[in-house]
Amino acid sequence: MKFRASQLGKLMTSSRTKGEALGQTAKTYIIEQAKQDFYGYRTQLMNKYVLKGLEQEQDSIDLLNGVRFQNYVKNEQRAENEYLTGCCDIITNDSIIDIKSSWSLETFPATTFELKDLSDYEWQGRAYMYLYDKPTFELCYVMVSTHPELLSQFDPIDIHEVDHIDPAKRITSITFERDKEIEIQMAERLILATEFYNEVLTQLKNK
């Protein structure tokens, strides 16, 4: 079993029961993955926020390039090892950059004070640093004008049309440094998660 880097945060949750390494969040996620693999289906989250992120990722990369005078290109190279798989957004000589295209000015974290509940993204970044062997991970929130076709008649235009705002004011980022000790914990948890996944799969096969 190869777990997705974007879901590592679920596996790293701690158990509230003494003596159990895997938390209930981790177990629930692993069971769902085993069910999907066994029955042959895939659950896919799709809403307007996700859709903008997918459709306008290149717009966000272009804005980042313009501000930083860089030539970042969208990465298509998936990396994997025995337990993890993932495909990050941008690879540089010494870092991984992941782009988050905000839905609107209301949801865009304009300051670092607004960056909350980043544990899942941090774990995703740590998985990428591990997979791509890079020392840093930068999480970049970018605000670009929302494509009109993604908007409904009820969406206020003034929080979606942002081209008049200085591009530099539409980027907020935070950087995480690689930690080998944390990676040891990750590896140990991934082994336990794989063992539990195999137990669930065996139970499904033996029904």
C-alpha cells in the first residue's frame, strides 16, 4: 500500500487510547482506502473551491513567477517509495513549492496571522521533502481573479476580480524545514498503517 502524501496528516494523528499507535482518524482513513481498493471505487471531493484550484493553478504559478522573476513550471513527476506517493506542484533546486489558489479575497490569508490549522499541509510538505529529497517546503497561498464560469449569480464580483491589486499583495507563504527525526516517526507510522491496511483487506477478502 502506498499512501498519498496529501493524506499523511490523517495517519499521523495520535490515538486517545493508551497503548494504541494509530488514532481513530487514521484507522477510519485506512479502512476507507482498503474498501475503495477492494470494491474498486474512488471517492472524489469536488466543489467550487477545489475546481478553482485545479483550473487556475497555472494562473497562480504565472503570478508567482511575475512577482519573483522566476520561471517555475508545473511539476508532472510523481515520486514514490515503499509507503508513500505524491506529486508536488513545483520543484526547485533546493525546495518544494505547493500552490493553494484561494477562492476569494475573503478566504485568502492575506497575513500569516490567518494561517491556521496547517498540520495537514505541513505533513503533506514533509512527505514531499522526504520523497523528493529537498531541504525546504514552501506553502504559497495565491489570489487570482476567479474565472467567470466558476461564479454564480450570488457571488459578489468585488472579492473575485483582483487584477487591480498589486500581485505581491496577493501572495502569502510559509516555509517548513526538513526534519530527519520527524521522518523517522513518519516511517514508523507508515509501517503500522500498512500493517493495519493489510489486516482490513484480509478481513474483507475472508468475509
